[in-house]
Amino acid sequence: MRKCATAVLSLVMVTGMLVGCGKDSDAGKKIVFIGYSSTNTFWITLKNSAEKTAKEAGLDFADMTSSEPDIVAQKAAIDNAIRMGVAGLIIGPSNSEGLGKSLDKAKAAGIPVVTVDTRVKHDWISSHVATDNVAAAELAGDYIVEKLGGKGKVLIIGGTVGVQTADDRRNGVLNKCKAANMTVLDFDANWKDDEANRIAQEQLAAHADIGAIFAACDPMILGAKVAVKRKGLLGKVLLVGFDAIPEALAAVKKGELDATVRQDPVRMGKEGVQLMSRILKGETDIPKSIAIKAVIVDKTNVDEYIK
């Protein structure tokens, strides 16, 4: 209940700021960003890049992202932005489902929408910017198969079932491990580090031959790492994450995490705003999607990405 109240309060505050500044600025150039979470490192980086690009393009930028991933809060933010008559919406959906009615309203109001990271099926979305999560996770799968020589069990800790990014990341690793005839244990931790820690503890106790753990985001693999370390298996169980957040890169550098898949949130934020700028200028040759390439970061190249 407190999270919902906080999200609503945040929306009210942002709404007030937008209405107040609308008197002195060109509302026709105002775009609103509604991301996955305002407290997630990946999304903070993406938002900062989007805001910087918007400023460079002469666009007014407002962030209406709630602190926690919440589809209800995202719908409320979209509806509020539509009522304010903003020029465009850039959305990082917290779920692949549930935004349909709000996107219908955006369509009726003629407000263009660009999505980033998680794909949503709706005919009004002008373009989608994202990592090819299947291909990116297959990099992790290849890494695991190579390091283990195709032997041993692999524990996959996924995000939330039904969320496109979570499903794609699971499937990418699953595809590669299954192709190598490796046994896979598959569980969901809903993107939470404490749930990932619990799953890792339970599965390590039940399966002594787990050779690798893959988690669909870095906070979860860092949670699993705690369980591995507590059991005295650090360095013996391969640990691979996803996102290359600073904490994960530091763990790779320290030798407590083997690898993480690096997305490029800076480019994602930049591309999203650049697409919206082109749309608002009336350009019609807008690509339906832009794929952002991912790379595996391990001890051989981690110094390139640590700032």
C-alpha cells in the first residue's frame, strides 16, 4: 500500500510541475518519459541519457517514472500525460500486458509513443528500441556451455513469467544449454535479489552438481552470489548475470562474478528520444524497431566498462 501511495504522490507532484511550467514553455515540444523504475541503476542511466538528448534536441523533458515497477502507476502516468496534452511519450513498460487502454487513449489523442526495452503489442507504438534479449542471453548461454564444457547442471533464475524481456533472457540461455544436452533447473525470482538468494540456497542444497547459475538481471545474480559464497562455492560455481550494472562489474573485477551481459542503456535512451524528435518533426520513414547490440563482460574486458 505504501508503494502505491508513494507512486501516486510522485505522479501528483510531477503533474503539478508540468502544469506550472507549461505556461512558460512550448507544450508542443514537451515529451514525457515513463520508465520501469526510478531506483533501478539501468533505468536511471537510460533516463539520464534520454534527458540529455532531449535537451540537446530542444525538447522539454519530464520524468514520470514511479520508484518501483508498477503497471498501475504507469497507466496513471500515461493517462495524466495525455490529459496534459504532451507531444510524445517514451515508455519503458514494466509488463508486456496491461497498457492497452492507456495506449488506446494516446492513439485517440494523436500522441506518438516510443517504447524502450520491453515490447508491447499495440498498433499505435511508432517504434521500439531494445536489446535483442534472446541473442544477448544466448551469449551468456554460449559462455556457460564453453566454460563448463557442456557438463553439469545449470540453474536459471528468471524474472517474471509473461514479461517479454524475462522470457527472452530465459529462452536464450535455455536454448544453448539444451542444445548442449545440459540439465537445466528453471525458477523465477521476479527480478528480486532476496528471492534469487533463496532459490540459490535451496537448489545448491538439493543439487550438488550445479555448475553454473544464470540470473536474468544483475541484482538477482548478486543475490545468488551471496548464497554461493556462504556455501563455500565461490569460484567453483560459474556465476553469470545480465545488465553490467556497476556493482556487477566491480564483482567481475574482484573475481566474485564470472560474467555479465552488457546492454547499452545510454544508447537506448538516446535512440528513443532521437526517434521521438524525428516523429515530432513529421518524418515518416521511422524504423519500427532498433536493436541494440549486447556484449559479454568478464575479467578479460571488464576494465573497458568500469568508470
